[in-house]
Amino acid sequence: MTDRTVRTRPTHPVVTSLAKIRAKATSKEEILDAAEELFAVRGFDGTSMREIALEAGVAQALLHYHFKTKEGLFEAMFTRRSSAINRIRLARLDAMLSRGDMTLEDMVDALLRPTVEAGHDASRGGRSFASLILSTSSMSRDWGRDLIQASYDQVARRFIAALQLALPGLSVADATWGYLFIIGAGLTQMSPTGRADRLSDGQTSDQDVETILSRAVVFSSAGLRAFADGLVARHAAESH
């Protein structure tokens, strides 16, 4: 009986590198998911890097490796969701502009739908990101306001200009207020709360994205048309 030596084939260095890259990518996403959940519940000040590391199941050193600081982690977590929403918005807007067949209702839908759909989808941030947008918008820190500006102002200006294209009589001021009112409505309905269900005694539901959007688009478009028709100026004149 002879001894046999079992030889294992050495792992190719490229295969090893790919495995490491996948592991790093996975751990980074897990960190961002954990940060999103904790920041949404406890706020920026109430959440520590140690707690995020424990929630993600990784060493705290990995957080500092990827994001340097807690502010850097917050910004990466926030930008991951805001960029995804804005890519969808701009793709729809650009498609409408290139076809030349945009309607006001389609434009309002392109602005609202990505936000509301994300808020109703836990895999895209859901209730957590809806809460984070509102809390970040009202942050007293300069970097929080700067984050909102960097994340949304360029896209906002694109839509404000597009609203004026759809409604030639709409001023810059009214287009800006119209945009802000639409965004405000979208944020309050971004994630389901059950309030519409309670107030309507079950006749409607904020669980249904299409129910929300069909009404929000009609309501918002009517308000924008009223702006373009000069109703704001007439109302101001009559109130004096």
C-alpha cells in the first residue's frame, strides 16, 4: 500500500482579489444599511460609529477605512439613495424633452413617482430614508444644509425650468414655489403612515402608490395652472 499525497491547486491571485472585492462591497453596503436604520431612528447625534459597526456586524475600523468620519458615513448613506432617485427623475425628464411630447402631468409624475416609490420600498430606503430627508433638511449644521443643496438643487433647477416650458405663463417665482409645494407633498406621502386610511374610514389607503400619485399629480398640476393663469396676483389684489 503506497501513500498518496493529495495536492491542492493553488488559488489564482485574480480569483482571490475578486473575492476580496466582493467581500468589501458587501460589507460596505451592510454598513450603509445599518447606518441608515440607526440614523433614522436615533438621529445623527444619537448614533455612534460603534453602534453602527455592531449593527452591521463589522469591525469599527472598517467604518473609518471606508468613510473616515461619521459625517462622511452619513453623507455616503444619504447620497446613495438621493442619487438613485435623481437618476430616475432626470432620465424621465430627458426622455420627455427629447421626444418633445411632455405634458405638465407627466412632468409632475416624473418628479414625484421616484420619491414615493422609494419610500414604499424597504430595499430602496423606505420609511428610514423618508425620515432622513426631513431631518437632514432641518439640520442646524452647515454640512447638513450643504448636503441637501449638493444632492437636490441642480435637479430642482432642471425641473423648475421644465415647468416653465410646460406652462409658458409661469414665472420663475411661481415655478419655484410650485416645485417646493410638490416636493413637500411628496415627502409627507413618501412612506405609508395609515393616516389616509383612518381619516377616510378605510375608503382610501396610503399603502397604494398609484392611489397617491394619481391624486397628487392632478392636484399639483391644477395648482401650477392656477399660478400660470395669474390667480395669485388676483387673490393678492382682492385681499387688499
